[in-house]
Amino acid sequence: MAAVAGVQGDKQKYRINPQIKVYSLTDVGFQQSRNGNFRLEQPISGNSPYEESYKLKIKIMKDLKNLSMDTTDDSGMHVINIFKLKDNQEVIKQYNYAIQNLIERQILAAV
């Protein structure tokens, strides 16, 4: 965990917005674990919203200061670089939309 994080292949890095509110996390789909950390797993499919192909995974520590970010395959087990995929325009478009939504909701801030 670090104060600044990004997904593999993305040159842009992010930090937790200082204005973050816990209820904002649950509003966008973060689940709170037993130890108090927050985890989001959001599908970022290329062609169909009903077919998972990749996931954006974000974990925010309970102190609301440290985070980790990854993009994974549909199983969620293998970290992948979506920027190196063949025909990746739709996947990257959905990834950017998901990140922009978190920025607008004052959860993340670009560094």
C-alpha cells in the first residue's frame, strides 16, 4: 500500500482525495472488510456490459491515506496491463470512465 498508486501501464498516478467521505465509498460500490479496509471490484468489459472480461480493483486502507490499484483478468487473480491488449480501445474507455467517476465523487485525485 502506498499514498500514490496506479495500474500497470497507466502513466497517470492517483492518490486518495483529502476530501474523501466514507459514505462516498459505499455509494460507488466499495465493500468494507472485517478489518475496516475498503475494496472495489468493478468490471471493465470491452464489448458487452453483461460479459466480464477485465476488472478494476482498488483497495483503500481504513486510515483513508493509502491505496492500491490493479487491473486483472476476469478471475481477478492475474494482474494485466490493459494498455498492451490488442483492440483495447473499449476497455481503456471504460477504465477511464470508472476512474473519472471516482475523481468526480472526490474519492481519487490525479497526481
